Amino acid sequence: MKGYLEKAKHNEEFLNLIKRNSSSFHDWQITVTFYISLHYMNAFIKSLKIIPENNHTKFFRQVEKKASKEIYQIYSDLFALSRTSRYNTIYNNDFAIKMQKANAKIAEQGMKKVKVFVTKEISTKSK
């Protein structure tokens, strides 16, 4: 569990680095926020004494069964946003850039909710 939390924090540092040093790369901001959330969710599943699945589909089932509906939906949305940002090659016009920028903000807000949920759940279990 500790390793997942450390990896999430490491990725958060990278996200902050991207945001500080560039006004572009919104696609990478979205991708990184998904992976931060993935590591937090892995830590959550591990805190339940369950081995996190390595396959996205199987891991989604674990998250759906163990997390709140809201967190499951946020995690699903982050996955979808990250796939779109990684594979959508239409990124050369003002509208697409504005959409990526808006999606990066949405993704970060979602990631923060996942982080709060996981942090709360893990602290509750450690008491």
C-alpha cells in the first residue's frame, strides 16, 4: 500500500512540474491525473487486504465493488479522459486546445476527490 501512495505522490510532483513549466501539455496533465488516481485506488484496494488486479477491466470491477458510486464514476471518467487525451490526435486548433485545458482541470478536480476518498478510507482502517 505504501508503495502505491509513494508512486501517487511522485506522479503528483510530476503533474505540478508540468503545470509550472508549461502552459501546454494538457494531454499529459490528464494522463498523469489518471495514473495518480490509479495509484491511489490501488492503495485503497490493497488496504482492504485485496491484491489489486493488473488488468484495467478486472481492476474496474474491484473499484466498482469496493468504492463509493461517486468515486467509481470519477475513476471511470478519468480513465476515459486519459484515453481520449492520449489517442485523440486532433490537437491543432484553438477549440481542441481549449477543450484539453478544460478537461485537464476537470481531471485534476476528480483526482483530488479520489485522493481525499482514499486518504480518508485508509486512515479510518488504520485506527
